[in-house]
Amino acid sequence: MSVHRSTYLPISVGRTQKRDMRSQFAALCYRTVKDKPQVLLITSRDTGRWIVPKGWPMDGKTPHEAAAVEAFEEAGARGRVFDHVLGMYSYEKQLDDGSTLPCIVTLFPFKVQSLVSDYPEAGERKRKWFSPRKAATKVDEPELARILAQFDPRLSR
């Protein structure tokens, strides 16, 4: 697979310095229905905006393993996570005190085999399947939107 620079947006770091950035790991949860790819989005707990499951690095877990843990805890997704990176995007995490923390998120493909109804954050989030292009219109982060719009599960194996 070749990578063309023009397909990626620069990551926005705003007024922050590199040392101020925090890393998170995310799962792009997907399935194929009647030969059409679908991606799973969840709502954030605070604002209810559409996002992908993501979280902080975890002791004893690789980045893609941490993404898989988040897929289960936040979306109730069970399946197979892949260890190659689909892309990266940036956003500002809203903290409880009202301040923001700039984050760079590394996104891993996660092929969903099943969704369970009993998972840690079941009562705190909604989840919904979208076509990749529709999902791209639902998220606020432009870099994530670009990754979603161009997502092809055949390239994620």
C-alpha cells in the first residue's frame, strides 16, 4: 500500500508545545454488512458528541491492546484489533475544571465480531453504526473525519 502525502491533513497542535501534548489510543470499530463497511461511533459522556472509543496508555498493554480495551469498556465491542495504525488525529480534551488538554490520538482498526449489552459504560453512552462517509460528517475532528471518509476495511487486515 502506498501512502500519498496529499491524503493526510496536518495535525493541529494549536498554541501548545509538543511537551504539552498527551497521547491516547483509539479503536476504529468496523463491520461489513452486505459487502458495505460500517463504523461504530459512540457518544462522549460529557457533551454527547459522536466519537470513537479512546483512552490513555495502559501499563502492560501495547497501544493497540489499549485501544481494544477502550472498545469494550466504552462501546461493548468484542472482536479483533490490528496492530497497524490507520492514522492520527488531534483534539482538545475538556477536563472537569473547564480547562482543556491537547491530545494526539493514534487510531487502530478493530473488526467487531459482537456487541454486548452489559459493558462498563453502557448507561453513559449511545452507540450507532454509520457508513464511513456518514460517520465522517458526525465527528468534530477534521483529521478523524478524513480517516473515516477514506476507511476501507479491506486494507485493515
